[in-house]
Amino acid sequence: MSAAPLTPSVTAARIWKLLRGIFGNELPVAIDLEVVRELLNQPAFGKGASLKKPIAFDAENFEGALVRNEDRHEEWGIFYKPRPKCPERERFTIAHEFGHFVLHREGRGRFQCDKAGITSGQDDDRNIEREANAFASQLLMPRDDLDKLLGEHRKVTFHLLSDIARTFQVSFEALCLRFIEITDQRAILIRWDNGFLDYERRSSSARRTRAGYKIPGKTQEPVAGSIAADASAIQCFDGEMQSAALWCAEEAPHMKLREFKHTYVDRDRVISLLLLESAEPRSWDRSWKDEDSFDSFDQFVSNGQFPVR
Ligand SMILES: [Zn+2]
């Protein structure tokens, strides 16, 4: 029988399965990356390779790297940008480099991960960055645990999502992106940089029902009348009811959504979450299937994510 291909999700699930087999219920929800590193040095993952302890390294335009030792080819080192105020970002970077180690190291001896290098890189580079991010996201926020934490509470709010982010020791934004990826609800996450739409991520049911705000190729600001557009509303963690049509032109007038807002400390970045009432899929429309799937790339390249405190 041939082994399953090493996709990010298969690999992350395999690591969790092995860890649960070893540690049982004593395993903390926020996974200990040193324990993962030791596991990655076992023959099942690290055959012919040895992954050393991650080392902090600071340089401009640098987030993390996985590098093979030129003199001892079996040795691999991880370097990560120190972020003393944001240890959850260090965790994500290290988990991302773990992803390159398990998924990509056969292909090359050096992975340097920074925003400029990634965005100007070849398609192949971008794909492996996406894969490393998907791996990190699934390793740090396994679906079962996230479902359980969400399931204990009927109502999703930014309070709940920030509590769960703390539980997993991930950034608030990384958790919100993971929530969008797994939720059954119609949900839209938008990040604004200096008042303009930077990216929009939609849950699968939002895409199926064509609910969205972003217009490709257009520079967009928050819609007038929204909480996002209200400069006096710095945070809106409980959410506020809005007409869904305010944000999503194709929504029926009676449909509602709940809008949440988080403004980061330096005020230049805002995260909006829109949770829409459920609706029937628009089955005649297939365009949502062509859309890029969830892009966890942004989890890695979005710098300066302050944890919600
Ligand atoms: Zn990378």
C-alpha cells in the first residue's frame, strides 16, 4: 500500500495523531513546538535529517528561514525573527518552517521566508509558502479542537475568537482566518490597511451564496454607515446588527448580518468580521468554485499583528 501524499493537512493530522498516541489527554491545546520538533526528528519524518533547535535572528525583511548545514548535510536549522511582544507570531513562523522541513526539504537546501521575497518569487515559491502556512495553521489550530471550542458557545463574537486565539497561542488574525476556513456559517473577514481593503476571505457558504464585498481590481473603503467606516467605533467585539444588503449588494433587504470590528493598537489596521444569516446556495452560479481557496499566505506575511489584550 502506498503512503498518503504529504499534503499539509495529512501531515499536520499525522503529527497530532502521533502526539495524542504518546501523550493522550495530557497534551495541551496549545501545542509545544519543541515536542513537535523532537517528533520531526523521528525516522517517520526526519529520515536522514536532523532538525536543530530554532534560533532567533533579526534582519530587515526577514521572518524566518530553514537552512541546511553546508558542512553536515543531514543537519537543518530554523531561524525566526524575534518578536518579544508577539510570541504567537514566533510560533507561527517556526511552525511554518516545520512545514518546509516536512513537505519541501527534498527540493532544496534553503528556504528564506519574507514578504518581499515571496511575493516577487516564482509561482512555485508562492505555492510552497501557501503549503507551509496551511501546515502551520492546521498544526497550531487543529480542526477538532477548534470545533470543540467553538461548539461550546452558540454565539460567535470577537470576544470568543480572541479567547480561542489565546488558548491556541496564535494571533487573533490567524485564528479569524482559520475560523473562516472551517465555519459552516456565512462569514466574511476583511482586513483594512490604512482605511483601504487589503484582503477579503469568505467562508465556503458565503462563496456559495455569492455574499461578498470585494470588487476585484477596485480600491475599496468600508461602506458608509458600517461600523468599519465609523472612526469613533474603535472596537466592536459584541457585534452590531446591520442590513446584509449594506455590505453585500445581492442580499435580500430582509437579510441581516452582525458586524464586528477590531482596530489594532497603532490604528492603521482594522479587522472586520461579517456574520450573515444563512441562505440557500445559489445553485445556478458556479463562479464561487473558481475562486482561490482560502489563502493562509496572509497569515504569515501580515506583520505587526498585535494580540488582542
Ligand atoms: Zn516559507
